[in-house]
Amino acid sequence: MKRFLVGLSLSLGLMAADAPEAVLDNGVLKAVFHLPDAVNGSYRGSRFDWSGVVKSLEFQKHSYFGVWYGKHDPLHHDAITGPVEEFLSGDEALGYGEAKVGGNFVRIGIGAMRKETDAKFERFGRYRLVDGGRWSVSQKKDRIAFRQDLKDASSGYSYRYEKTVRMVPGKPEMWIEHRLKNTGKKMIETSTYNHNFFVIDGEPTGPNLSVQFGFDAKAKSALAPNAALEGKRLVYRNELQIGETVMSEFTGFGREAKDYEFRVENRKTGAGVRVTGDKPLSKVIFWSIRSVLSPEPYVSMKIVPGETFSWAIRYEFYELSRGR
């Protein structure tokens, strides 16, 4: 299959040759993961959680994730692939607003960062990592477990963050299971979302791709002329060109976890994926450009000192002829 993203693979040559990776293969799914590493990691930016980054995933000769951007810079905020997560407290990082200049704030899954000026928080900005905490990674046949412990005296925030990515034996299913424990003295109030970054069989975003929500979705921004809602399904009228974007926040979901559901399908190649979560949605953003398509479901949490919040995301991969 000839893919329009082949040219982007040239950027891989700019990645660190010794960037650590791991592989999971249950005989049905095969996935390659980038591992967190402050020196040689493929991604060392100050936006997304460093753990559980999927470099590639294959099922029945279909591919679901891959490079969607141009030149690779490991410090760039979105030079990253696969289902990846970002934590936000309102429109800021945890503790940014209360931190003094020269003090620290926290990005969960990355570490403590220095507040260099009194400027407004820049979500896509580059901040200096001053303490990445202590990471540990362990792998078994069917799973990879990540753990980060951070104790930051400057900000007053401390946590233990655990993420396990596992494959269901003999099935085209992948789970991402999380536990965030507040080990400090301050309340952790934050939300997290998965950017997903689907690149299904290298197909450019257009009429061959669609997204079906598990609730009666209503777009807050105009989708025309390139896309539209048909019931619960977002469809494309035109193939997006370089520089074009389809993006909106969506409402219509309720307070139950059953609404955390969406399907992304490529009708041309027959590849599909169903994504569900076990916690209620707090917000839904959808973003797409020519090279990538990203449903972004948010989950919010308030964790008092000593307590733990857990949540999970399930990915079920299928072919359209068999999966519906």
C-alpha cells in the first residue's frame, strides 16, 4: 500500500539512534513503545506525559499510529505519536499560577519545571525540567508498567503516577490503566485527556475516514465546509489539504462513563478502532489536520492527600467486515 505519509518517515532519521524502545506482541496486535528517558528519549518535551507513547501499532496488516509531523525535535511540544496524555489544571499546568518566579510547577508524567518569568502559562511553550522524579519501567509478556515518583519541595506537590499498558491475550485489545496517588500535602486538582493521534493506514484525513461518538454530539464550532455531523458521526466532505484544520469542542455527553466511547474508521482500507473509558467525560475536543485525526476525551479528578484516583482506557481494533 502506498502511503502519503512516507515522506514523513525521513524525520525518523533525526531521532536519537539509541532512543529506548519496547515491544508488546500478543500474536494479534504488535506495538512498539517509546520509553521515558531524560537523555535519549524520543520525546522529552514539556507538554505530554512521557510514558506509554506508542510509536506504532499493527493489526491485520493495518497500522494505527505513526509519525504525522515534519522534522523531529525531541523537545518540541507535539513531536510525539500514538495515544498520549496531557494533564491540565484549568488552562495551566499544576501549580503554575501559585508559583513565584524562580519556583517550580508540575507537569504530571514529566516532572517539576521552573517558572522563569511571570508570563502567562504557554501550553505549547518549552520549560526547563528541573526534577524528573524517579522513573521505573518493567515489562512482562503482555504488558509494560511505568511508574514515576515525584516529590517537589518548591511547588509542594508530590505524587506517584502509575500507567500500565497491556494487551488482552489472543484478542485485538489494548488497555491503558492509570493510578495517580497524591503523596504530598496539597490537593491535586487536574484533568487529563488522551490526544490519540490516529494515523490509520497512512490515509489522509478526508471522506474515507469518519468518527462516531457514543453520545449525541453537538459541535460548538463550525465544521463546514470540510466536515459535518450526520447523527453521531463526524464525516468529511473534502480531503484536508496542508494548512487546513477541522476542530471543535463537542457537547452532548452526560455524567455516566458509557458516553466515553468513539469509533474511528477508515472505510477505504477497512480498519477500525473503538475506544471506551471507565470514567465520565468532563470535556471533548476534536482536532484534525491532513496527516492526523485526534478525538480528545477529558477526565477530571480531585485527589486529596493520601488518596488515589484510577482510570482506564480500552482500545478494540477491528476490520469493518468483522467488527460491526
